[in-house]
Amino acid sequence: MNGKADDGKSFARRKVALVVGADEAVAGVVHKVLPSWKVVRVDKNTSALEMLREKPYDLVLTGDETSAKEDVDLLRQIRIARPHTQMIILTKQSTPTDVIAAMRERAFSYFSEPYSMADFTQMVQLATTGPVWDEGIEIVAATQQWIRLLARCDLKTANRLLQFIHEIADLPEQERTAVGTAFREVLMNAIEHGARFDPSQHVEIGYLRTKFAVACRVKDPGEGFSLEELRHAAIANPADSPLLHLEERKEQGLRPGGFGILLAKHIVDELIYGESGNDVILIKYLDGRGKSAEQQDSQVKDPAK
């Protein structure tokens, strides 16, 4: 029947995921998240490359038995034969340089142990939905200490970028959590209010790591704003009315929320806006000059303080 249905339409090809390594948990997640997909297992990278040269696979997941460098080398070779293959790298051995290399080769995502299985599950779901995946993140320039990139203004790209930044941030856990949380709030604010979720627009991202501090810059394509005009955000509330902004958000038809800027301001040491309001830098000190652990914990739990 030449793959044709009686009505003349082609049968949809069953999608296939290629899982490298012996980790049953990884294969189990793929089976659970993608029940209609075929899951093929292979023991090592060299075998995976041979299989990919013979035919395409819709998603490739590496095993944690190999280093990130080996997985990036695999991805680089796959790109020659299958330029648009989606790959999620899973590894035990990783450095910020490895993460940057994976981003340059357009890995879909990257996880080094220990990682959240919930976050990994969400990333597998994202790999099968949304716009063309490999146009979302573009590195302009990058070293371990200073990264500049452009990111498409949609939620899928934002979540991918946040995972990459989490992996790049070679910080103590407390500082990494603080920087990651604040960066997420600023990034999502830029995509929602600056770009209005327009995937044709891009935000400019900068990440700078020194011996004594981490700085993240986010510049959105919007027209900007004044902090005094942000009646829909908690940061503009008077001290005696910490929830006043919720009424404004309801009137404007905005989703519940508006705590992002206030939260970011309280869990990093400095939050600096440019004159137009669409360019912001957040700074977290690493040399003891920043907020204490007790202050950070309290402010994350109660950002209105």
C-alpha cells in the first residue's frame, strides 16, 4: 500500500528515542513521558553514532557513564550526518567549559549529577513540543568567566536556558540557588512584559563570574518602564498594603503574581536597572559581603519583608 491510508493520507511515522547507557531510570522516564514513541537502547556512544549514521532518531539521550566532553564530541559528529538531531546530555563529569561547548553544538539540554528527576522529566516533555528547538539560543561569545548570548522570547527557550545557566554556575549550592531563582524571575519578567511572549523577539543575556561575585544581565526588546509606574508589581506596593498590586493585575487582565522583581531584589545583593527600565543587572557577592544565609532563607520564604 506504499504507506498510504485508504483516504490517500500518509501514515504518521512513529517517533523514536535513542537512549545511550544502562540507566534504567532514564529509559523509564522516556517511556512514561513519551508512551507512543519507540525507545531504542544502546550501550555506548560509538554504537549510537553508527546507528545515527544509518537512520535518524527524533531524540537522543546520552548515558552518565561517559564524560560531558565525550558526549559533546558525539554530538559534534552527529551534527555532520544529522544536523537537527535533538540531544539531551546526561553526565557525572562536567565543567562550565563542557556546558558552553554543548550549547555551541546546540544540545537541547544538559544535566550533570546530581540533578532533579522532575526537571529532567519536564525537559523531555519540552523536547517534543513547541517551535523549532535549535533556533532558540545563540552564543555571541563565551568563556568560563563571561558569557554573552541571545535567547528567543518563549517559555520553552527560557526553561532550556535556565537549565544551562544552572549547570554553568560553578557556585556553592546556596549561592547557586539564589542566583538561579533571581535570574529566573528577571528573565521571565523580560519575556512576559518586555517581549510579550513574542518568539520573533530575543533577550540579551550576560553572565559574568569573578572571584568575588556573579553578575547576570538581562536586556529585553521592550520600550522599558519606570519602577515607579509598576503598579502591577509587588515592588511598588506601600508598606501597609503588600497585596495592592493584585488588584491592578486583575484590572489589567494579568495572571496572578507580580512578586518577581521584589523576590529577586531580596535574594541577591544588588539589582540595578538601566535608565529605560528594560536593562537589568543582578549581582551576588561571594566574599562574605552579601546577605547572610539566615537573611536569604527568610526573604525567599517571605519576599514582602
